[in-house]
Amino acid sequence: MSSADGGGGYALELAPSKKTRIEPLGPAEQCTKLLVIGDTHVGRTEHPRTGEKIDPIGAFATAVDYGIEQGVDAVVHVGDIFHDTATPVQAAFVDVNVFDPLTDAEIPFYYVRGNHTATPGDEVLSERGETVFHLDTEGVAVGASTRVFGIDHHAEGRLPWSALAFPDSVSEPVNVLVVHQTLEQLSGRGPRSVDLGRVLRRSGSQFDLVISGHHHDASRGIGGARR
């Protein structure tokens, strides 16, 4: 299918979790099933703009339970798992209600670091070495058909371009990149926005799908599917 202009010629979409949907990147019988979650901000109790009471831990656990029910191959988090205000008690709740079920189901949890973090949360992540893994530009194979790469958040969009080293080639037919940055193609040019095209040129344009956190609950779609 051809792509309409999504900023730099890429087909793009930005949508909140309420519009969750499943889209195959290849033949159904060969597809790797990923549950993608982002910006859970465990530690917040109110929405930052509306002041509405929120339950990030409950939402996080509900999403993971859904993934387990669907038999996903992995859970991928696009950053800001914990907010700066997360307490040891809240981190322990995530450990019990998110990571314990994933460990029991033998489903790995992959993540990139966002611009928010908390020491109790970092401790939980580091202690879950058998389930929780940090994504980088080397990538990790999920199933036989998919490789997932990650780039951590960098303030003001200052990615370490000289250090972004991707493999020259990989054996998996589907490649996914996870980032936690504001993208120019979705939010316009600005000092904090990262040009997706530059990232793809650095990688040799090998990605079938790029998933970005940090945009939160905006909703916007541009262009068609790009294969």
C-alpha cells in the first residue's frame, strides 16, 4: 500500500490507549504478538491537566492481564513506567501485580527509559532480571519473526547521534524501534523534537514500525500503512 504524507513521507498515527487496536505486520500465522504500553507514570494520583483522580497501577495491571490472556510473546513499554513521585509501596504493588504475573506466564517485559524515573521503581526493574529487560540499539529477538530495538529518552531531543549504532543486518523479517521522544512528524519542528527520518537514516531504514512514547493522550493519524 502506498503512503500519504505523514511528515517526511511516513505513515504515522498518534492515539490514546482508549483507541487500542491490533494490527498485523505480516501473515497472521507468522506474527509475533506484542502488547505495547506507555507512559504509565506509576506514582501519579491525579491527571496533570484535568486534576481527575487516576489509577495508573490498576490500568497497568489490567493491560498486562489482557496481554497474558491473549498469549502475547512479550510486553513492550515505551517509557515512563514510574513517575518521579513513585513510593516504595507503589513500586512493590507493580512488582506483585505486574511482574509476578508476567514471570508466572513466562512473558518477558522490555522497556526503554523515559524522562521520569523513581529510585524505588528502578530497584524493582533491576531486581527482575529474569523477566524485565532494557532495550537498546542492538535489539532483542522476540519469537522467530520480530526484533525489537530501543532508544532511551534524551532531554531536549539531544539523541547521542554518534553513538547510535545499529546492527548492519538482522535475521528477523520484522523490525520494531521503540523510542520515548517527541517526534517532529507528529508534533512539528521544535528544539525538543526528533526527526524520525534522521533516526531511520542512522539505522539504514530497517524498521517496519516505530513506536514513540512521551506524546501522551493526543490523537492524530496521518497517511496509510507503509510496507
